[in-house]
Amino acid sequence: MLTIAVSKGRIYEEALPLLAEVGIEPIDDPKTCRKLILRTTRDDVQLVIIRATDVPTFVEYGAADLGIAGKDVLLEHGAESLYEPLDLNIARCRLMTAAHKNAPPPYGRIRVATKYVKIAQKYFASQGIQAEIIKLYGSMELAPLVGLADCIVDLVDTGNTLRANDLEPREHIMDISSRLVVNKAAMKMKNQAIASLLDQLEKNIAQKN
Amino acid sequence: MQRKDSWLLPEGIEEVLPDEARHLENHRAKLLALFACWGYELVDPPLIDFLDSLLTGSGHDLALQTFKLTDQLSGEMLGVRADMTPQVAKIDAHNLKQEWPTRLCYVGTILHTRGDPLEKTRSPMQIGAELYGHAGKESDEEVICLMLDMLAMTGLLDVHLDLGHVGIYRALSKQAGLSSDQESELFDVLQRKAKPELQELMAGYAIDPDCKQMLMKLVELNGGKDTLSKAKLILANADESVKQALADLDSIANTLAQRLPNLPISFDLAELRGYHYHTGIVFAAFVPTVGREIARGGRYDNIGAIFGRSRPATGFSADLKLLSALSKQQYYIPRRDMIFAPYLSDTALSEKIRELRAQHKTVVQQLPGQVGSAQQLGCTAILEQVNEQWVVKPVA
């Protein structure tokens, strides 16, 4: 049995067609049913629906053999104890800094509001900027408006939320997309099943690009 | 000032309670007896040592994991052992100085500054065995077999063996002429088998296209027995040492398949566990339900050079606390049967108790005014006087 951990929302929606192509279609719909473990059309595969930030944890411990997680989540979690062999090229967006449109460029020690504490620390250090990071769990855009922070680090898709709040994207930190992650022990002990799944997915993704 | 929660232990530090301690000690004794049967002699390296000695031949990781303190006598930096393997290598190189193969084993608590990412413990009990003085694959085979015997003895079933060889990556990166920065960048990516990042990284390297191709393919070289035949094709243009490494892996796998026909074996040529330390074959044991390896080892030649003698070396280690906890799920070692004796100043009674204990029976003697009956103490038998004789009777 292979267990794949997926988070609800955009990643789930965009992963479904990829999984369907390799014969994995959930029998239950997580929107209408409250089950956390979803059976699929393949007897040997089940999906577990969890929070995006929990995907690396589940896979690390082997509670799930595979998982689908954004590169942002993996970087923030620290994923040395996972394999991440495949870029699924879904849920694409950019990780950027953003500030009020009239704000001057960063000078001296700045305050940054983000949920990506580690990534932000590393990024500003690489830019030679001393940054104090303020960890927030949501509504990052509010922070510069109320004087909580000089700028934010967040995912930017269309940029509409930024514009609606008089913010503008500044520096591009990196492109983000979802990766397939694999538990180390599962990769060894269930090698055949996992290798063939990886192979099929990789071929299908290559065809699309 | 007394902390409010003075019962609370530091993070990742644990007390071993009677039930666990019984299991742990049972396994410790059994495993050391097993090692002794294979000719591995027990050594007990010190809890603390000079920091530079402890960190010999190891990478940055061990330095980070080692608790440090200042020796008030010499002014030198000391470390609390975070891995006993270099200490045992020092014993072989400096103290024993034997010309023939030396077999040593050890068990003891080590301390880590940072908790294990999965188990969270900072005080594992390391148990292991090391074989010095033989450079061939036969000594690797011996320690792998001993590791598997150790796991079998702790009652762990469904063990899966993974084999790799760090010499392959080392030779390829040398052949490609990678700088040490590039090598560590690549190392990080290979550890995660992050193929997309690997391609990106490689695109930026100005190296021989053959080498580039071989390094890129390394992440795909994992799986069953066909991995080695694939590797022979893909790594055809590699250095001679890579071919030797593949031949050694093949031979070890064949020997193991003969001795243990039911053992599942997989290969992973991009497995770089302990890369900074190991020099050849690396191996690890996995079991279902645990997300990572439960015992690991490999070859680490010449670590003793700095202590005065360069010797080939191979060995393995595991966390005995983890093995004990895993095996407890399989079978339970009950508490010893206990006999309850009353408190009386009676020479015949004292004599009887002495006699029973000499027969390795457990006798618990009542203390005057104590609470708790024989039954409450968990005793299964009681000493009673019948016709002026003290006899053992089952608890009513």
C-alpha cells in the first residue's frame, strides 16, 4: 500500500489531473466528505488530506510514503530527511518581497513580516541586509500598512491582493512549484512501486512542458 | 533559584523507568554476548575527551552535535562524546597496536546538542562493533552479517538492507574536478535526490560532459539488483576505482544472498550518509513503520592515522534505546518472579533468604511498619514457616 499526503486547496486541485493520468483517482471527494483518508481507484494507493505545512512531517516519519508539497514549505521545514525527486510543475507562483508602494528601499536594519522565517533570514543575509523577522500566520499585507514591518516576504500569484492594499512586489526571491517528496525508507523498501510511479509521472510532466 | 517545574527534564533527555530499563538491559546483555561470540571485545571509551580528538576525521555535523566544556585543569576544550566510533578507532590505533585484525564493540550513552530530527532524543545509547586491520570486502561482509544478527536477536523482523558506496561519488567529483564548494552544493542536492535542482546546478558547471552525465544519473541509480548492471553501463567511463566499487558491491550482495536468501537488499549509489567520514561501502538496515534507518555503518579507513597508526576500518552502530523500544512492540519481557519474606530476626529465615538468592531467586524482605502486601508489591510467592521450616508458597 502506498500512502500519498496531499494538502487541500490549490495543490490538491492541480495534482488531481496528474494523479488521474497514472490511474489514481480518489473515490471520495474531500469537499463533500469529511474523511481524511481517501480510497482511490487503485487498491494499492490511498491519499491522506492534511495541511500543506504538515506534508513534510508526515512523509519524514513514514506516516505517508509520498507527499506533494510546495517548494516554499520544503525550504521552510528543512527537508534534509526527505527525497524530492520530482518537480510537478503545479501550483506555480513566486516568492517575493513586497512593500508599500511609496516606501523607500531598505536601509539599515529592517523589519520583515512573513510566515517564511527561515527563508527570509537566509535571503536577507545573502543580500547583506540585517533583518528582524516577525513571524505571522496570515494577512501579511496588513503588516506594512499598520507599521508592524517595513516589508513582507510572501507568495505572489496575480499580485491582486498586494495592489488592493497599496503594496507593490519588490525583489523576486525564487520561483515556487510543488514537488513530489518521498520517505527515505519507503524509497528503499517499496522501491518498485515508487520508482514506477515516479517514472510515469516524470514522463507525463515532461510531455506537458 | 529553583525552577517551578523542577521535575521537567531538558528537551530530548529521558529517564529510563523500570519497565524500559529491564528491556534495555536484557538487550544490552544479549547483544554484548552475541558480539563476544563473534570475537568482538568490549571497550569503554571515556564520556569526555579533548575536543580535537573527538572530532578527528569527522565533518562539521559532529562538531555541531558535540557539547563543549572547558577543562579547568588544562584550559583545553573538552567535548562530551557524540559518537563513540572515533574513540574506539583511537583505542585501536594508539593503545592496542596489534598487527592482526582487531575486533572491538562498545555500548554507552552519547549526547547530542541537537535532537534527532525524527526521534527527538538527545541522549541515544549507542551500541556498535568495529573491525580494524582488514581492507577487503570480506570484513565489510562480516560486520554486515553481525549487524543483521544483532537485529534478529532484538526480535526485529522484516529487516531490509540498503547498500551504497561513497567512493563512487568521491571518485566522480574528483574526475570532474569539482571545487570543494561545488562538491558540497552537489552533496546537498544528492542527499535529497532533488533531480530538478541537480539539473539546474549541473547546467552551471563547466565540467567534462561525460562526468556531468554520470553525476546527473547518480540519483537514478537506486533500487534492486538491476541497479548494479545499470550502473556498469552508465558509469562505463568512470575512474577504475568506481568499477572496483561496483564489483565490491556486487560481490558483497552475492555473498549476503547466499548466507541470507530471504534478506531483501537494495542499492543506492547516491546514498551519502556519513560522507565526510566514510571511505567505501556504506550500509543501513530499515524496518517497516520506521521512516528511516535503524542501524547503519560502513568503511572508514585511516581514521586512526592522527593517533599514530593508519588502519583500514569498518563497522556499524545503532541506538539501543530505539531497538529496545521497537522490539518491545514484538515481545514483552516480564518482570522477574518475586518472593515476599516477612521481617523477623530469625537465623533460619535469614539463612533461607540467602539460599534462595544464591539460586538467583528474587526475594523482597518486608520492612517494619511498611505499607503494601506481598500481592500489592507484585510478589507471586511468600516465605512461610511450616513445621519450623521456611518454605516458599504461592501467594493466596
